[in-house]
Amino acid sequence: EIVLTQSPGTLSFSPGESVTLSCRASQSVNSRYFAWYQQRHGQAPRLLIYGTSNRAAGIPDRFTGSGSGTDFTLTISRLEPEDFAVYFCQQYSSAPLTFGGGTKVEIK
Amino acid sequence: QVHLQESGPGLVKPSGTLSLTCTVSGGSVRSSNWWIWVRQPPGRRLEWIGEIYYTGNNNYNPSLKSRASVSVDQSKNQFSLTLISVTAADTAIYYCARGIHPGSAVASLVQQWGQGTQVTVS
């Protein structure tokens, strides 16, 4: 199975700053089948990005996904208070689908 | 707006059977979706367990060694997870979810998640 590695585990930023999260795959992923999710504390995960760079319905344009092959990134511009959460990546390019371990974006 | 809600026992004895149900409201399990179970053990990453299409097609994670079964009850608009021979390693938050296989994808894009339910094996 494809192993997704997210590092670091925690990032500390201030509101208004921009942050880039990384997700590396153990083997090449079809970029059409790569996603990012957000999970706020105590809430269900929420789909942010699918197909590497497509924002899901209702997701603000400060969230941008990019990447190809084995390296994918999620950039959050101008962090808002509600953006401090855990973000995890997912590939659905090959079975079984797999998730990254998550990166927590916390307030500095 | 589709809403997913997990239900079931929060405590299961070792070697017993874990049974969870996901009630779908605001939509139908007969729609063109994959109905999915995902879990997250404490301190570990999310793990896909398995899924079912409304036609009855199933896919499972081989890591569970055939212990998992996902079924759908169209009359109740629910789908269920059964996990047999549980151990402490099966302690996790269990999520039900809705997904699709876009294009030629062989696995699901998880579009929507339930809130999750804690299951402890002890």
C-alpha cells in the first residue's frame, strides 16, 4: 500500500501568516486522486481539496493544493482563527486508500 | 444536505464482535455513493476499513484479514460494520463516511464524514 508521510507533526503560526503543509508518498500517486482534509478539534473531518488542486464546495480560496508524483503540498494563506486544526492527506489512486498521519497547525 | 450518524456499543469485550450502524439522513443509501468505514486508533493515523456500494459491491482493507464486513439496509437507510474477533488493537474512533470513485479511481474520495464514535475493546 502507499504510505503517506506528513511532516512535521505540528506547525506553529500566527493568524494572518501563510503556511505550507507537506505530504510525501512512498510511491507515485496519480495527481487526479489526491486529497486534503481538515479536522477541527471535536469535529468530523471535512474535505478541502480533491484531485490535488480542486477546492471542495464552500472552501475559501486561501486554501491551495499542488503537487505531483510523490510530493504534494497544501498552502493556507492568511491564516484565520478557524484554520487552526489538523490537516491530513489522502490518496485514492490505488487500493487500499490511505491517509497521512496529519499535521496540526497551532497558534503560535 | 446528507447527514451521517454512527451508533453502537462503546465497549466491546476482547474476542467479541464490534457492530456499528451509520444512519443516513437527508439522502438515500440507494444513491451512487460508496458507504465507507474508517477508524483512527489512539495516536495513530486514519485507517480505511471497507466500503459498500448500493448495489452490494464491497471492498475491504486486506490488513483486517477478512474480519470486517460492511452491509447496507436500504429499508432503514443505514449501513453497518461488523468486525469479528476484536482485540485491544481495534480500540479506535470509528467514522462512517460517504464517498465516490471519480473517473477511473479504484478507491474512494471521502466526501463526507460522520462525527465518529469511540469504541473501546476491554
